[in-house]
Amino acid sequence: MSDSPFRRIKLDTHTLPGAPRFAAVEVRRITIAPDFHVGAHWHNGPVFGVIESGSVFFRVGDGEETVLHAGDTFYEPGVETISRFDATAEGVTFLAWFPVPPGVEPELTMGALEA
């Protein structure tokens, strides 16, 4: 055990395809009411997040569905369908980071991406 007054713990690492360049990172605190189902959606860029409280059903595309709880991190690839981000019976509050290139605002589009 160290006597250091702080600790750094890596929670997650995500490799971004195409080595994108970002001009800014927008950070949002988002709350979803209990049992609210967001529905399939996608973002115009990657989204990184951490659950602050509550929990959410999470699935990217046809991947494995998981339940994220307080302290869990997540990554939503840009321009890929997020098939589930649905609050459980306890609802959810999370922080999300939206890195954006120059002149671009983070966007969320409802529905699945067309193949």
C-alpha cells in the first residue's frame, strides 16, 4: 500500500479507428427516468461514459447485452447503432463525453443505421 494521497486507476481503454482528430470534448450529465426505453439510435461521433447512479441495459448493434451499474464505463462507437440504452426500474444518471472535430456538434439520431 502506498502512502500517496491519491490513486489513479485505469477503468477502460478504447481504440478509435481512423485516428480521429478532435477540437473539443463536450461533457454532459444525463438522467433517464426509471423503465424508460430510449430505443435504437446512433451518434455522429464516439461517446464515452460512466454510470453515476442507477443502471441501464446496454447493447451496441447485435453485440452482447450487458447491464451497466454505478461506476461502470461504456463506449458507443460513432455512426454505429446503439440497440439498447434503456433505464432499469431504478433509472440511471451518467456522465458522457462527446469528442468533436472542429465545427461539429454532437448529434443523436433515432432509429437504426441503414446498412
